[in-house]
Amino acid sequence: MRVIQAWSGWSGLSPSALGLPANQLAVLMPPLLAKVLIARALFSRGLAVRRCIERERLDWLEQCVGPAVLEYVRQNASAGLPVPLLPRDADQAAWVGDGWRRMQADGVWPNPVVARLLALSLPLGAAQVATPAADGASDAFLTALPTLMPEASCVSG
């Protein structure tokens, strides 16, 4: 436990830090956190999801995030720079890692301790995903999250 405290800096994190919506992700169980982070990865790929015609791929994405999230992403695709879907052989850890890195790039965790604590709940390999350029969509995602995933209602954007 002391190793985790030293690595993450946990001893210096105040309970009030959990007041920020992104920080509240730290209280989610790993399967729900994975679902949320995959949804964040898709949030930046609305145009690619809307244009995707591969039924098998869409079914897999729907299984990962649920029909409400997939439909929201399709309907709210922005006309910004198109971000392609991850490769067909990308596993769940790659999608989770992409969502986590996108939130990091957007600076939603001003205290790096929270990001390190969240990293402990990520699937193996997810933390190895390269950090993309910030797209600024994380705040909008966190605002929409309680509606899209009522099961993640502890996160109030």
C-alpha cells in the first residue's frame, strides 16, 4: 500500500478533490470505468461512427458502451476534424486507453494523482496508448455522461 501511496502521491490528495466531475471517475468500479472511457474515445469519433457500415464492428461498440451512447455519438457528430475509428483489431484495452489519454490531453485532471489512481483500474496495456492531441471534448462528454450512462450517476458534469 505504501508503494501505491508513494507512486501516486495519494497522501497529498484531499477528499475535496473528488468534487470535480472527472475526479469522480476514481470511485467507479473497473468495468464501469472502462465503459465510460470507451464512450469518451467514441465521443471524438462521431463522424467515423456515423459513417461506419460494418455491422459487426458497430455491434461490438454497442456491446461496449450501450445503445444510448452509440446513438448519441452518431446523432451529435460534429463537423470538426474527423478522427478515425481505431483499427479493427484494437482490443478493449486500446479503446479504454484512448479515452483515458484523451481526457488527460484535455487536462480534466489538474491533480496528476487522480490520473495515476485511475491508471490502477485500467486494463493491462491501456496506459501504454499514446496521448493524442487535445480536442477539448472531455468537458462536454462529462456533462452528457449522467444522461448517457445513468449507472455512472456519481459523475455529475
